[in-house]
Amino acid sequence: MVSSSHEAMHRIFQEDPGVFARTFRTLGLPFPEPVAVSLMPTDLTEIQPLERRVDTLLRIDAAEGESYLLAVEAQGKKDRGKPGSWAYYMAHLYAKYRLPPLLLVTCQDSSTAEWAAETVVIGPAAWPTLSLRPLVLGPHNVPVFTDVDAAARDIPLATLSAITHGKNPNAGAILKALAAALQTVDEDTAMIFAELTELGLGSAPAAQIWRDLMAVDLSFFRSETSQRLRSEAKAIGRAEGQAIGRVEGRVEGRAEGRAEGRAEDILRILSKRGVEVSEQVRRRVVSCSDLDVLSAWLDQSLTVEAAEDLFGATEA
């Protein structure tokens, strides 16, 4: 079963894909700042009944004109079967999209990060056929944020730092800096990254530190802590219930925002590929609120010759 901590470790890159380039710039690796990012379908299943699904898949168009696929995998422990799956993901993505794929693995402990960073050679010893070389983010290389101003300048990276350093003896100072930094951004953004932090910390002792910090202002918090407060609110009365309803309304608005963003990605990809989009097609794409349907159209937008062909997969 996929844990909430696992989900948070890769969802940060969906919220702000630019955190990838910013993190590796601090490590001296030459990844350019993205100028366009598209959330891609994560299902890599073939016709055979064997499901394969990458955690997060992004198409990144860099400033220098280079485009590549970023596959993000969250890894909580060593798993002997994972390198084979990762190699499959990379080969499948390259065959499907004809874009260079890059594997990023996020870890929360140093031993798992060290294992994940090992180059895996596949093939006979006399003639290796395939070499897998993941990039790894973990406690060994993600910067520590204990300064409030620094955390406020890059909330997504500070959140990733808080999660990856959840077992650090200095976790309390890291979380205090993030909690203070969240007070400097709008409520919806704070809600997203506060939730990701609690989910990412999982059952680590630092999770209780975070819940205590968030108890000061929970108007935007909706994970385990807010579940408890919602129960208390029902006992307190109608006024508290109305406040929670407003939070839920913002969550629904967030889902609508994801659909709008995915529709924009579809139209942007078609435009970049020089595919003409009629007003009828544009209206149909932007009015769709079904994320599964939009994901199918997003996949189609990379290869279709005519914009109207987008809808074939969902009408069959």
C-alpha cells in the first residue's frame, strides 16, 4: 500500500516543478530553469495485464530549447526489484515519447539514498547492455533550511527539505522555519505545503512537532490534525462547521484549478508543435473538468497531426 509519506515526496514536484532545477543548481549540476512544464500521464502499462505506474511524470521544456521527461519516484526503503522497474520506465518512456528521460529518486534516509544512487548495469558481464543512473535527492544533498527568510524565498524547496530531514536531530528548527515562512504566503499555497509536510513526515517523531506548530493557525490545514479539529468543530456548533465548509470549498477549487492547468498544457503543447486549434476544440478542452479525460488528451496532444484527433481515445 502506498503511504502518505511516499505521496508527498513526489507531489512537491507537481506543485512546483522548478524545484528540481533549483535543487540541483545548489549541487552544481547544470540543469537549466524550465520555461514550460507539462504534467504527463503516469500510467506506463502495456497491453499485457501488468500494471506499471511511475509516481510523477513531467515534460520539461528548458530555456536552451532542450526538452526532456522527468520521472519522479519516491523510495522509502531498499527494494531489489526497483532497479528493474526503473529501467523499464526509462526505456518505455523513450520509446513512447522519443524524448530523453531522466529518473529522479527522492529518499528520506541516507542509506536508502546511497543505495538508490548506485549505477545499475543490466546485461552480461562481458557485454553490459543497459546502464541505469538515477539522480537522487535525500538528506545527504538537500539543503537544510533553518532561516525563515531563506525558507520564505523558496517554499517548495523548504518543504522538501523539511520532509527529507524529518529524522534529523535538528528537525524542530527546520520545521519552525518552514512554519514561519508559510505565514508569508497566501492561504491556499500555505494549505498545500502544510499538508504535504505532514503527509511527508508520516510517522516520524517530527510529525508531532509539525502538528504542534500548526495548532497555532489551522485555518488552512487539512490533514490528520484538521480531521481531528473537524470532529471537535461539530461539537462546538454551526459557526465552526461553516468555517470548515469554506476550507472544503477551497479544496474543490484546487481540483478545478488542476483541470484548468491541464487544459492549458494541452493547448500549449499543440501550439508549440504548430498544430492549429479551432475555437470548437479549444472550448471543448477548457470546459472539461474530468482529469482522467484531460490526461488522455494530454497524451494525444504530443503526437496528433490534427487537433480534432485529440478526442479519438476517449470516444472509442
